[in-house]
Amino acid sequence: MENRKNILICPLEWGLGHATRMIPLASALLKLNHNVIFASGEVHLSLIRSELPECQSIFFPGFNPRYSRYFPQYFAMLLKIPQLIFHIVREHYLLRRIITDHQVDIVISDNRFGLWNKRIKSVYITHMPLIPFPKNFRFLEPAGIFLHRLIIKKYDFCFIPDLPGENNISGRLSHGIELPENVRYTGILSRFSQVTQSDSNPTETVYNTIILSGPEPQKEMLKRKLISLFREKSPATVILEGKPLSKKETENEGNIILHNHLQSGDMAGIISGSTGIISRSGYTTIMDLIALNSSALLIPTPGQTEQEYLAGYLSEKGLFTYIDQKDLNDNTQFPEKKTNDNSAIVKESSLLLGRALEELLNKPH
């Protein structure tokens, strides 16, 4: 193919979601016979190697902070701004060597601020041009929008993994604000949109599922809390941990079955077969659940304003319910099974992604 391009994809390392939502995008590019290269830290690359073994991988870690056990996440992040700026500058200059060494034609950055280069086309992916601030600091949001626009304008395109109009799932994070001219909506990006589901049923009976996601230590803190609540309760509870580097695949703890990592088809089968689901309100998890027509009880990461907003917004739309982590107690129950027909969202998303990629691949730099 004469126009075959080398396309570098670099996901952020704040949880596996930034890598898994690049799978449908990479798959679409592979179907168009382009060469896809992933560049990230070892955890993300391990997942990509198992899901897309045909893709080349480069060790290119980015900013990966641990969240706080005690302080609000926005406060912890403020303390790490100097470290973040160092990583932005560092990866911007390291990208030059990768472009030369691997003859990269296009770079796609999922929320990594410094991965643009004037010599080639570049794409920035984010679901929140508006970064939400805590209520008492919301007056600072316009400044955040302005700074984020400056970053977005460094790139040829900004892809937002959401839909325009009323069917959107990101709310004010990417709607109701003035967006730069290079923004394109791609529809939801979920590795489950076209996956062939396994018939996996870990108990061959009724079971509930907990989907763990996001950065430590909050991920482990939620896991221990939920295990203590459901260890002795029926039916069985399956926990999907999202640990692709773990050597032990499955463990049992009381009436709990823990899967450290599953392939997409097996994971989709377990989620779809669940009687009830509990998960974080991370954006990629939400896109995955929507792609599988599933609802869930959402538990936002404490102090992570984006997740707190999404949990409330999507509950108001009737797609999910939510509870704060501090309110979990012995009376907490899995929600009753609720199946949503999201086929229209999935269909429109496929069309939007196709259009965005066509423009990216064919528009002159």
C-alpha cells in the first residue's frame, strides 16, 4: 500500500483505561493497513501486546503519579505540577528521536501534553477540554479551559471520545464551551464495541461483578473495602482487577473470585452475564459499560472531581446510579440488573470515528 503510514500511539498512564480505549482506534487503523506502534510504560504495553500482538511497542513512560490516601486528589496534583511540567518538556524532546528512529508519520497522544511535533501530524485525545474544579474553586475553570486550549492548538487535531448533541456522556466536560476548530468528536471508544463475547461464567450460576480501575492507592483501598462487604454474601462476586503484569491469574477469597487480568472477550462475557455491577466512574469504564448495554453502581474516586461529576451527570440521565465511597456500609447492595439499549450510540460512534480517521489520514499536513 503506497500510502501506508507509521502511526505512533502514546496513552497516558493514569490507569489502564487510557490504553484500552486506544484499542478500537488502533484496530481501525490496522484494518486500513497502516502500521501501528504503541509507546508507553510496561503495564500498558503488556496489555497491548496481549490484545494487539501485531503492533510494535516502544518503552516510553510518561507522568504517572500516585494519588493520595488522605488528601483530595486535586490538592495532591497541585503539589506535583513541577514534576508534570518536567515530564511534558522531557517527552516532547524524546519524541523527536522516536520520530526519526521509527519514521513516524502521525503521533496520537491520549492526554500526554507534550507529544506534538511540527514535522508530522499530531492528534491529542481528551474527553474533558473543561477540567472540573471543586465547587469552591470553580471560578478558576475558565483559566483551566484557556490553558487546555493552548495545548490543544499545538496539535493538528483534538479527538474527543464522545458524541455531539443530547446523546453525549461527558456533559459539561466537553459540551457547552467554545471548542477549538481542530476538535472532532469520535464517538465512544470501547474495546468492547465489536468484540466477540466469551460465554465465560466463572461460577456457572448467578454472580455479581466489581470492575476495579484507576491509579493506586485508591484502587486497592476500594478493593479491600468491597471484599470486606461481600466476602460472605451470596451470590458470588467476581472482581476484575486490571493487572496485566500479575503472574497469578485467578484467586479466591471467601465468596469472591478475583481475576487479575482477562482478554477482552472473556471480560465482556463476564460483565454481560452479571446480575449486578459495581465500578469506578472512570470515563473509559463508562464507555465500556455503555458499549455492553450495561448499567452499574458507580463509586467515584474520592476527590477526583471528573469522576464525581460524571457519576452525578450520568445518574441524572438514568444510565447509572452512584454512591460515595465514604457511604459504603454493610447495607450496600449491588444494583438490580438493568439493560440499556445503546445500539444507536455504538452505531453513531463507528461513523464518527471513521470520519475523523479519514480526515486525519487524508488531509495535508
